[in-house]
Amino acid sequence: MTLQGKVALITGSSRGLGRAIALRFAQQGADLVINYARDAAAAGEVQAQASAAGVKAVAVQADVSTSDGVEHLFRTALDTFGRLDVVVANAGIEKVNIPVTDITEEDFDLLLRVNTKGPFLVLRAAARHIADGGRIINVASSTTQFPAVGMGLYGTSKVAPTYLVQVLAKELGPRGVTVNSLIPGAIDDAGIFDGVPDDDPFKTGLRESVPLGRLATTTDVADVAELLADPKAAFVTGQNILMNGGSNQ
């Protein structure tokens, strides 16, 4: 119960990586602020599972790509629990396999709003409101480390927050707050591969590039998020933690 007595806010936590991270934190004793954009039922399921683990949880609908949404989310969290100890900027969307020549202005505006502006707003709010000694985690993507055909827009939208993390680590260091990016590779059971069969050619090609012989799972990501949130990670900050099984893509 390494997070006993802590309060954790995870954006986009009604499904996928955010859900896995939220439930892991609950297992470690953290009270939760569960954020969702549309699926209230899914958020309610996460809230119920967190409550069954013996922690308090609140589900908050908010569009975290807007200032009003982020303000509502953080204000509700502070009004409910009185403090924030861990903030995970996870919410995002994937739009991949698009050559640069085919990227539309509408696609660009959408991904930059959700994947770039959104994390900026969340990280800024976290910096303003997190308790001294807290943990801020940004969930990025291995496309920021390995440029690939068709990933120009998605990778571009995820790069800026990883830079911001390194700046925030310097600015918040005097308060004992750590700020890191968790950078997973392809996830077997989430995102674009959620429900995709194992013999899918694209999925097979990615799996064959991983020395460990498999793609990451949401459980793997939750494991690393737990490590970064742990009090024992107090001297790990300003880092982009790549977790892709040793793949070169």
C-alpha cells in the first residue's frame, strides 16, 4: 500500500491505460479522481472497482483539452479531497498510419488540441495545485523516440509534452515534486490494438521487433506508473522512461 493516504488524479481513466493506472493506484491505497469525457458508465465501473478496493473515488466528466474542463476537474478534486499528490496526464487520441502529404488541417488541429494542448493544460494545473513532494506523470508514446512512416502527426502531437516535463522537473524540483514521462510502445490490449487479433500483419510486425517477444500490456504500463508514483522514486525526475521491450521502433 505504497500510496496509502495519497490522492491521485488520472485523466482519461475510464478505459485503456488510464483505467489500468487508476485501478493500480487504488490497489496501492490511493483515493482517486477518475476523469472521463463521454462514457459515464465506464467511469462508474472504475469508480466501483476502486471503492471495492477500499479507497474513495470520484468520477468527473471534463474535456481536458479545454481550460474550463481542466479547471473543473482540478477544482472538483480539491473540493472533494483537499489535496492532490499524484497527477497523471494520460488522456489522448491516436490517429496513425497517415502520410504527411495526407494530413488535413482538421486532423492537425484535433491532435494538437487533444494531445498537445490538453497535456499542457493538465501539467500546468498539476504544477499549480500538487502537494509538495508530489508526483506528476505524463503518458507519451514511443513514436516520439522512433520516427516512422505514417506517424508524423501523432508523434508530433506527443513530443511537446515530453519537453515540458523536463522543464517542469527543474521548476518544481525545489518543492520535491518529480515530473516524468512514461513512454510506452505499442500496447497489446489498448488503443489502436484493442480487440485486434494477434495475427494482424501490422501487430505481428511490431511484435517481431521486440526482443522480449511480445507487445506491452496495460498491466506493464501500470507497473511503471506505480514505480514513478512510489515514494522511493523521489530522485527520479525530468526523465523520459521508454518502456517498449527493447524494440527499435
